[in-house]
Amino acid sequence: MQNTRDVLTPDNLAMLQSIAETGSFAAAARQLNLVPSALTYRVRQIEDALDVLLFDRSARQARATDAGLELLREGRRLLEDVDAIANRVRRVATGWEPQLTLSVDGVISPTTMLELVEAFYALAPPTRLKWRDGILSGTAEALTSGHADLAIGVAAGPNNVAGLQSMPLGELRFIYVVAPHHPLAKAPEPLEDSLLRAHRAIAVADSAQRSNVTYGILAGQDVFTVDNMRAKLQAQLRGLGGGFLPEPMARPYVEAGHLVVREVARPTRLVPFSYQWGGAGAAAPGRALQWWLTQLQSPVTRRALLENHHHF
């Protein structure tokens, strides 16, 4: 009998995943460019070494047995570990991270972000970039939960997570705006809370898994909740409700007459934003993260990230 280590190779584990995904030995053989008999022989070798049946061959589909499902689960984990080891080795050799994930708040200018992405790719780095949308405390949570390497546009106060680094990005003034045909567009100013409460608010849902923060909502007020700032802006342009928007984001629509700024009785909200990286167990910044941190040191870039909202 063969040693189990000889048969549980990454190649064989990947082959078993392929059979499970395609649902048949023949389809997996085609996908892997193997002769069907060779694939069947390799599966039998694994089954003999483990002394278990991995696939039920009585049905038309190659259905994994309970033992087969367990091997597929563990095999997937082993293959991910192999990839992770290869990525770590590459990073040690080159200093570049295999992947860099950015958690970007909805108040941040997508235009400026894409300009930075373009400049990053111009370096031809071996790093894959991933952009995650964040809202409110969810922007930072993606970082602290290990799902992002850099959070841009964190509105919350200082975080007490060990090892977390934070630098100021700038302040944003939030203004109350409605569509010109909305009833509040003509109401006498300043708009009191009692009047605002009688009209629907458009709110953006917090993208955090563990909390549900909302700003500017009054008790008992009807709320239409959307998933991102773009949807909030569109809903307010349609007159579906009122709400606070960052002044630079609303400005082009106000200038074009599509939104009206209304003075409210409550104090103006000036919100400080920051960018954060690191955290518990985070490795020292690789070359990709260092590049992004260098760009964020520029006051011009920081201002553009908060203010560069064009009217498309």
C-alpha cells in the first residue's frame, strides 16, 4: 500500500477539487487535460492508500462520500496554506505583498482613488489590489478584523486596537440637502428637528458586521436605508427624502440646481477623517503599503480624496 503522504499531494488534492466542482470524472479529466483512465487510476490510488471510498460512482454524477467531503474540506485548506507559504516566500524575496486590500469609505473621491490606482499599476508591481467599500465604522472594521491592509476615510475617533496606526486625512463639513421639488426645499429656515422628523431621511447603512451606526436620524423618523453614498445621493436627487451629505460631494449638484442646501437648527457637523493601517499581528508594511502611505503623506492628495467629487 502506498504511503498517504505520497498520494495526498497538492496536485492530487487539486484534482479531487476539480472532480467535485465539475461533477464527473470525465469533465475533470478534460479540465485537467488528462486521459480519463489516468484520472480514475489516480483516484483509486488515493482511495487505496486511505482505505476509504471518496466518490460514489453509482450515480451519474461523481458525488463525494462523507469521507470524500472531509478530504475536500481539509484539502482546500491545505492548498490555501501552500499558496500562503508561496506568497510569504515571495514577499520575503521581493518585499512586495501578494495582495493589498484597501477599505475605502463612501465619502472618499472614487476619481482620486482611481488616479492613485493608475499610478500604482504604472510601477508594474507584483501585488494584486482589492478595493472594498466601507461605510461609517465598517471602514475601520475591515482593517481591525484582518480583511483589509489600509483603511481610507475612517470617521470614528481614535481606535485602541494594539499596533493600529492612524493619521489625519482632513475634515468634511456635512450639509443638509433636498431636491428642489421636495417639500422641505421651500420650508422656512432654520429647519427644526420637529419638521425634519415629519419627512423621510435617506441613510447609509453601516458596513460593520458588529455595530450599526447611523448619523443624523431622529427618533420616530421614517428612514430609507441604502448601501452606499452613491445610492444615497441618487435617492436625494429624486426627492425620496432629505439628509446630510459631505459638502464637496453635494457641491456640483447644488451648483447645477439639482439639490438645495437647507439650514438646519442643529449645529453644523464637521467630521474629522483619518487613514489607518497595522493592528494586532500585522506584518511590517510591505512595499505596496509603503507606496500608498507615501502618497497619503501629500496634503494635496489628502485634500483631493475628500473634495474631488465631479458631477458626472
